[in-house]
Amino acid sequence: MSSTAAIPLNDVTTAPSSSDTTRGTILTRTLHVNITGSLANLNMAGPSGGTWRLVDGKQAGVFGTGSDLDSQTVTNQLRTALIHEVKLLQDHSTFPVALGVTINCVPPTEITDLGEKFAYTVLPQSKNNVGQTIYQCDANTEDGLQWRKDYPKWTSANLETEGILNVENNPWVFVHQDHPAIALLRHNAALIGCRIDDQPKIDMEWFKVSYIFYSYF
Amino acid sequence: MLNACCQTIRAKVLSKVASNDLNLFQVQIKRLNADGWDDIHDLNINLQKPGISSKVEVEQFLTSPYTYMARLQVKYELQTA
């Protein structure tokens, strides 16, 4: 089984409009996905068989804005991307069996009689040149816009790691002042019995916060 | 405290906010309605050759190289401020 690297074919960058400062940079990439293998080889590959992904280290170059930012900054930007739309422009399968395609950033909406869910399915030995929208999201919900404006670095996956400094063998951590948890504590001063902004900061930007909630409630 | 805050944020806010980690973007194909890639229980149906049963043909079915190709267009937004 093998897969080839992605080829970004076009790149449409839109500067944030002055009337909508919460919008980021909108980009479009066209990826060429190629998955090859015999059924026996795909079976031997186990759960990761039939997978296509970017070559490690190429993500920033393919999905980044193309600016002079260092790769770590771009990697962080990619962590909180918002996918607006995914279109299948063309596909071609020489497999003699029907396939289900999953795209990990896209919710599966096509369902088989056994209840399996996929982003889309492919008929055996088929060729399709008709474009199809696989996924489209409403990127303008107020909650989403506000969150991305206020906390661009944070997602559900990195809440406990981004902007957190762990101190080994201690029940507390240092939390950056921009972390959303600090805003939550700030707005619930009465509930926790103290004002977070009255607490001393380390290096002017880190609050000391217990990891597990012990008292107050 | 931090643990409780993170759980609250996830439940009350992030459950309504879509975001994706494009560093992990991947596409995977799976065989529909089969136990595994080498499932041959419906071989005759899939190959449209009723009655196929010879060992050679089964071997060929399992070991021939196949390809799936797709052109996917992804439109997305990055916070660059």
C-alpha cells in the first residue's frame, strides 16, 4: 500500500475585511489523494491501511499562508483551523469493491445499511468527474466567531496543554493569563470566593491555579 | 480547579464551536460492509462473475494492485492575527 504526497494547486487568500475583524485568513487548497495497494496488503496494514496523509513536516508548507512565519507558528495556526467547505472534484477507483471514505476533519454523513458512516462512498471500478460538496459548515455562528477572536490558540484538544506550565509533583499548574480558564475564573469570582486578578502573577503573565477543584463549592 | 474549568469550557462553549487540526488531516478508505479487506464472501457479486471459485482467481482478486485517486478541494480559515 502506498500513498503520494499532496499537491496544493491553488491558493486564494482573503485579507480580513475591516468590518469583520473576527474573520481570519481564508485559504483554498486542492489535494491530490492517491491510495494504492492490493486487498491483501491493505488487510495486512491493519487499522491504518488505506490511509493517505501529508508527509510529516509538509503540513505547514501545504496548509500555511505562505508567509515568512516559522513552522512552529504555522503549526499552531493549523491546530485551530476552521474548515468551511470540502469538495470532491474528481475521483477514480479501480477497486473491485465499494469503498467508504473517511476524512478525519469532516463529519461523516453518508450511511450504509449496516450503519457505517463515511464522508462519502465510492462505487466499484468507478470514475466520477462531477463535483460534489462533501461538507459545508456555517462559519459565522456568533459563538465560533467570538471564540476564535478571543482564544485563537485554544481548541478542545489542547485546553490542558496550551498555555499551561506543569510543575511536577505539585497539585497546581501555572496558567497563562490569556487562557480561557482564567476568563472563566474571572467571571465566577463570587463562586470561587476570590478575584483572580487580585492574585499575584509570575513573570507578569502566569497565574498559579490548582489542577483539581478542592473547595469553595 | 483547572480541570473543572476545562470541562466546563468544553461542555458549554467548545461543543458549539467547530475547529479542526489540519496538521492531522487524513483520508482513509475502507471496504464497505465487509469484515476486512480480504473478505471474499461476496466475491462473485463484486466481480460480477457468478460462480467464481478457483483458487487462482481468488488469489488474483486479493493480490492485484488497485488504486483510488481523488482531487479534494478544501476551503478553510486560519486565525493569523
